[in-house]
Amino acid sequence: MEATGSLRLMLALQEFAQASERYVETVGARHHSHRTDMNALAAILRFERTGRAPTPGDLARELRLSAPATTALVDRLVSSGHVERLRAEDDRRRVLLRLTDQARRDGREMFGPLGTALAGVIGRYDPEEIDLLARFVTEAREGVDAASAAVESGERDRP
């Protein structure tokens, strides 16, 4: 039985997600990095791209970690030389997290091959198609986030 276009797309997304997970597992094992550590570095980078450094609390919410787990995570990242703890200029009691140059170098080494491979795939599409695909992936991620929120709150039939 042939799958419909929608089902084919959903299956392709599932396979892409699983392939991405395999890549992260392989890279993490090769570089002796925990998956959570790599997720944290990616989250800190996302915060930095918006022009602000996250606090440990921001990181805990983003990764859905407890305070003790976040403290252990940040301690590992500081110990590995990937993150610095800084005091906020406006409130010295507030701790901010910043990626180090070492984290950026390691990130390029770990994810450069993936970026190169995906850039080759993306390069096959014209700008209008890329805009459509980018919009779709963004909306698909929003759908996943909405489904997660629904499951977390106990609702079944939402998003």
C-alpha cells in the first residue's frame, strides 16, 4: 500500500530526526561528550544569537532539567573549558553563561561535517523553495513543541 504524501513526509521527518540523533550520538561518543552537554552548548549558542547570555535557570528551563542537574551540567561544561560563568553587569548576584572559544572550535569540528553535507543538499534548491522549507521546518518544530506541551499538561487531542 502506497503512503499518502502527508504520511511520506511525516515518515521522512521521523527518519531525519533519527538520523540526526545517530549523528549526535556518534559525534558525542567520539568527543567524549554527553548528549545533554551538547544540547546545552547548542542552547547557549541560540541565546547568544539573540544577543543575550542565558542564566543557569534559563538553561534549566530550555533543557527541562532540575536545578541540581543543571548545576552538575554547568560544572561539567566549565570544567571541560566550554563555558564560562560571568557575573551580570547590572546585578552581580546573577550568573550568566558564555561559550568559550574552545567550545566554538569543538563545535565546528563536531558539526562542520554535518553542516557541509546539509549545505550541499540545501544548495540544490532555489531561494523560494528554501524559504518554503525553512517556514515548514519552523512550523513543524512549533507543532512538536505544542504537542510536547499538550502531553506535559495531560491534554491528548491538542495542539
